[in-house]
Amino acid sequence: MTKKIQVAAATFAIAALFGGAVASAPANAAPLKTITIATEGNYSPFSYHATPNGPLTGYDIEVAKAVAAKAGYKINFKETTWDGIFAGLEAKRWDAIANQVTVTDARRAKYVFTVPYTVSNEVVVTLKSDTRVKTLADVKGLSAAQTATSNHRAEAEKLGAVVDVVPGFVESLALLTAKRVDVTLNDRLAVLEYLSTNKSSNLKIAATLPGDSKQAIVFLKESKHAAPFNKALVALIKSGAIAKISKKYFGEDVTK
């Protein structure tokens, strides 16, 4: 057996042992970098489990995966509560957050954001039977279920609501449904998706806050991952790939 044949035979044997991995690997393929991204995992349709033991899915998850693939990364997702998500980033327990993080001036002072991949607005949700909220001014003095560190809490307090702190979106709607609070503020897209899949919820959008809110992937300012992720996201938005994911979940392009 010649040397070339021996090498070929050895390569074939290794490939067979590992299910063809050696034979199928591209020549000169660079190893993928790994990034850890935090998300809630219970915020449908952005980040959730369709079944209790099913895989993590949602708009944010698919966007993050598409961007990571474009930038040459593989993702290790970490599920956590919203109120611990920024503390974990600052403690470097994860490298980034993909969880409909709204871009605000206060957050820009501490973190770096990619370009936005969602443009939405904020709404006030009440029970269908509650006629008290006709305008934003009517929120003053009412109780609102909000997560402690969200921009929705800040807006509720600006409107004069008394905030009851909850762990997440699902809990805020549960308190509202149980009549333990009067309102909750949240992203319009999340609320619309909830209402469309829970038609007997007896909840409604009672008012809409002015202006757009923009959501992006967030990193620490010194992150080496922010620039390649932003570059990849810009390219995917330009190509229409993110709009395609958007239409799957919302029936429209929410990147604009």
C-alpha cells in the first residue's frame, strides 16, 4: 500500500468513526467563535418555549441566530429574568442580551447597541370591561404591573401609575386578569400576539404612547463582539432576511 493510499484509508476510517465529520468538513474552515446571549425565554413571541420541554424559539432568537451565523459565531443562550439581565451582562456572565431591549439614552450611556431590528411602540393594557382609561392622562393614580428595571415601568411612573413589581410580561398580564392591578404597559407587538392567541383573555389595548420604541442587541461597551454583530445585522436587514423573520411572526416588516 502506497503512502497516499494509507493516508486516504486512515482519513476514511476516521470519517466513518465520527459519522462522516472529517469527510464533510470544508477545507480551511475557520472554527466558529462562541458567544453567550441572555434572554428571558418566557416573552412570546420574542423569546419563549412553544411547549414546556421544547426548544427556545421566537423572533429575537431567530434574529440572534441569523446574525450570529452571518458573523461566524455559534450561540450559547442563557435564560434569565428581565430584572437580572443587565446585572448579568455587567458581571460578564453573558456577552450580550437579545430580548427586545429598548434603546434609551440612559442605556446608551452604559452599553453599546447594534442597529435596531424592531421598531414598535408602547401601549396601555386594561380589562375589556374597564372604561377608565381613554387617554394616557387617565393612567394617573392607577396601579400598574411592571418589571422593576424595564422602560415600561419608567413610562408607567411618568404617567402617574403606582407600580407593582412583577418578574415578567406573563405575570403582569396574570395580575391584570385577576384584577389585582388596573393596567400594564408593554410593547405593542407582544400585546397583539398575546391577544391574538388568547382570544378569551378579556384584555384590550386602551391607549397608545406617542413615538416609536426601537429594540436592538446590547453589549458592554468594551465588547469585541459588538462590531461584527452590528455589521452582520446591517447586512441582513439590507438583504431583507430580518424582514422575512419578522413577517413569520408578525405578518409585517417590523424593522422599519
